[in-house]
Amino acid sequence: MNLWLRLLHLIIASFFRARLDPVKDVSRLSFRVWPHDLDTSLHMNNGRYWTLMDLGRTDIMIRSGLWRPVLRHGWVPVVSAGQIRFRRDLRPFQPFTLETRILTWSEGHVVIEHRLISQAGDGRPALNAIALVRAGLYDRKAKAFVPLERLLSEIGVEAQPPAAAPEVEAFLQAEETLKRAA
């Protein structure tokens, strides 16, 4: 139930937060580790990171206006791949920020970066985890993924995909290799 409450809070709060440019801006959401987020080691459960990242992607969709054409056309968001690197654990009641941004895109897929950041003992920002996600919007009628250019044009944004950083290229190559192996 806690994730439904977090989602409801996110939707309501989005009406009072600044609009985002999905190509240039970073979504920042503040959270706290609650007891129901913990695993038996008493730090945030690995699976909870992925679930909270869903909220980061949802925030970009809502605050940029991308949700309107998605709902109008009945497109379905699909995550096809993800990779995460855990750096520091998140402990009970610890506050942290989830940063989400679109890095690049090709064809019908986008690559999104998620960063979970807390405050270190000396007050400086500390990276707790970083993840890359490959996702897209699936058009069930056309039985194909929607090109991001089409989605962006529906909200009046024209943009070219930024060049992929080496770590993004490696992530995409690993994903393609795994896809061929299956």
C-alpha cells in the first residue's frame, strides 16, 4: 500500500511543481526510507530501488505533459532492460533524493538514468545507487514501439538524441548481447 500512497502523493504534488522539459531537465523526488522498505539486513531492499525508480519515470511523464498523448493513444510503458550499481546502503528513516533523467534515445527506446543520493556524514552528497534503464512506449494497435520523436512532437518538443556516453553504449551492447542469447 505504501507505493500507492507515494504514487498518489506524486500525482497530486505534480500539479504544484514546475513543468519539466523531458529532454533537458532532471526530475528530483525526495523520499525517506520507511520500515516497510527494509530487508532482513535492515537497509533498503534491492527491489525497492527499482520500484521507486518507476516513480521517477512517472514524474517525468506527468510534469512534462508526456502522459497526455500516452493516455490518448493507449500506449503502454515497457522497461526492457536495467542495470544498477549499489554504492552505499540506505538505512531506516534516512532521507534521500531520486534523480531521473533521459540520457538518449534511438528508434522506439529511451535510456534513462536514475541516481539515489543521500547526505554523507560530512554533509556532502553521497551516491547510494545509480541505474540505467532502457524503456519504451508500446503501441498495441501498431504492434510496435513509438519513436520518441513522435511522442515529443505531440507535446511540441523537437530534439535530437544526445550522443551516448561510453557507459550507456556498454549497457546497450550488453543488453543486445543478452537479448540474442535468450
